[in-house]
Amino acid sequence: MLKPYLYLDKTEKSGRGVFTRERIPKGTIIEISPVVVMSNEDREHLDKTKLHDYIFEWGKEKKHCCMALGLIPMYNHSYKSNCEYIMDYEDEVMYIQTVTAIKQGSELTINYNGDWNDATKIWFDAK
């Protein structure tokens, strides 16, 4: 499930990102996407490629990784994001849900640390 008002566009700093054509209320699930779960051995190979920047750690013990389908890999990072991602390990899906109301035309962001407002420095220098 992907809300029809979401779209990809160029950003000033991060290449491409996910934007909205409509105002979105706080607490709205805007995307539900299946994931492809891979082993730690697969991750070692992926970490040597550009895909490293688009995969997520997977599982309660983070022993696997996954590639989310849909737009999920295209959400840019923000330490104070306006969305969060939720992982359903049993059904092998990820959800994107807004944590604030979002204005029409705004970029939608997630915090790559997992919690929408976690300020722990990530592997690249994002602001």
C-alpha cells in the first residue's frame, strides 16, 4: 500500500527524496511495503556496493538485513524526522507512519537510527 499523493523528486542536498502532494495528518500510515530478507553473509557483499545505503538491519537481534520495496529506500534521513518506520518481522513488511502533521509539498523523512528523534550520529554526515 502506497498513498497516491506520494512522489519522488530531487532535493537540494540528498539527490532524490519522497514528497507529498497533500497535507498529511499526524499518525497516518502512508506506506506498507514488503521486504526481501537477506542473511548476514549477503549483507557483507551488499556493504561493498551502493546498495549499502538502501538496506536496513532486520530482526530483533539484527542478524539479518532487508531491502524494502516501494519508496522506503528513498526516504532521506533527518535527526528530527517527520515520519518513522516500523518493522513487522513476522509478516516481513515495513510501515511508514507520520509523527507530525506534514504540509503539502514537504519532503518526508525518517531517522536512520530507528527512532524518529534519535540524535545519535549515523555513518555519514547528515544534518
